[in-house]
Amino acid sequence: MLVEFPMVHTGRSVFVNDKTKKQLIDELSEVQKLLEGKTELHAKMIKNLQALIASGGLFSQIIDFFPYPIAIFTPDYELAVVNDAFVTTAKVRPVKILQHKIKDAQLISAIVQVLKGDTFFLEDIKNPFSMFSGITLKNELKTNTFKKVIVFPVLADDNKITHGVVVFIP
């Protein structure tokens, strides 16, 4: 039995037999499982980092051992903490997020929305370190390896958002 699938981009139809249809469904199912696993891992990492920050306080030394750069900022975009990986990568310890320097629309939205309680996993970010005060173009070139960013809120016991966190991932 043949099944007709209209092709949106060409206007033509493609005929797929039952065997090919089953293969396509199986492949789509595998891709869906991989995406669900990836999302689950990101959610687990975020929850663990939130628990670490909440239980150990913002100035927990454990954050410094995290292998990826982390920046924790206040609702007025002042940096409360950057870890050792951040300082090593950026070659500077910035003090503020400068929203007007963020060139990526996804990233600026995430930085603003995180303070409303949203969590983001962004990919293909260009020069994410450019948003920080004191980072020059020379240093931006060295930080281009970090093209993924996770942005999530930190909640106090009363569920008030006290800080935003940015984790940079290669």
C-alpha cells in the first residue's frame, strides 16, 4: 500500500510505502527520545545548581569547581558571583551585565525573562560574554567557544526570585 505525503516546499507529492513509513516513524521516535533525554539532563543540571546555590549560599566554593563559566546576577543586573572558570575564560572579573551590549535577541530576552521566573537553554549564541562590563573585543574572540547558554532563576524560601544565573557551555 502506498501513502501520499504532500511536500510543502515543492508542491509535489511523495509516495511512501508502508515499510518506508514505518522506518520514518521509527527514526522520528528515536530522535524524540534523544531530545527528551537532552531536555531531562538540562533540567536536572539546573535543579542541582539551584539547590547548590540555595543550600550553600551564593558564595559557595563548590561553584568555583564547576568546569563551565557561571555568572550569578541580581535583579538590577549587578554580578554577585562569577566562578573561577568565568574569570579564566574572560580574563577579567566584570561587575555588571550591560543589556545594551547584548546583540543576540534570544539572550537579551532570556536575561530579562529569567527575573520573571523563566528558564532558558539557548544554542548558537554569538559572543555571549560581550554583555558584561569590562570585556573587550580581544577577550570576546577567546570566548567564542561558548555557544550554548543556560539561564535560570534562583528562588528564596518565599519563592521570590533573588538572582539570575547564566551558565556558558561549549
